[in-house]
Amino acid sequence: MAPKALAVVRDIVKETRRIRFEGNNYSADWHKEAAKRGLPNAKNTPEALETFISKDVVSLYERYKVLSKEELEAKHEIKLEAT
């Protein structure tokens, strides 16, 4: 890697150190850390898939004409059936 690129990566690592979690994301430590940071922390796939049909996600997808509410609901259902 070129010295300039290394410097950029080094700066990014330093800048993001306080917001990264470099532990085991499946451990109780992560659950505590996520709660402390106020982050969503789904405990299983079906719970995480609920994000697909949350009001904010549907609004975002529809605003940018990516997927409609019905399409997101269909994706949600298909992914639930696959779990």
C-alpha cells in the first residue's frame, strides 16, 4: 500500500476508534455496549427483519422510488419463510 494511502487508513482508524466495537458482536458485551450507545440490537433474524417494514424504512424506500410498501412487505414475508 502506498504511504499516502496508509496515512489515510491510519487517520480513519484513529478517527473512528471511539465509535467502533472490536469485540465479539455475539457476546453479552456487545448487547451492553449497544444499549449504552442507544443502538438497535435485534436478538434474532425474525426480529431484525421487522426493520424491512418499519415506518421509517418504508418511507425512505418509497421516497426514492426504490421499493413500495407492498414490495417491502413481500420481501419481509419471503425472508421470514426462509428462516
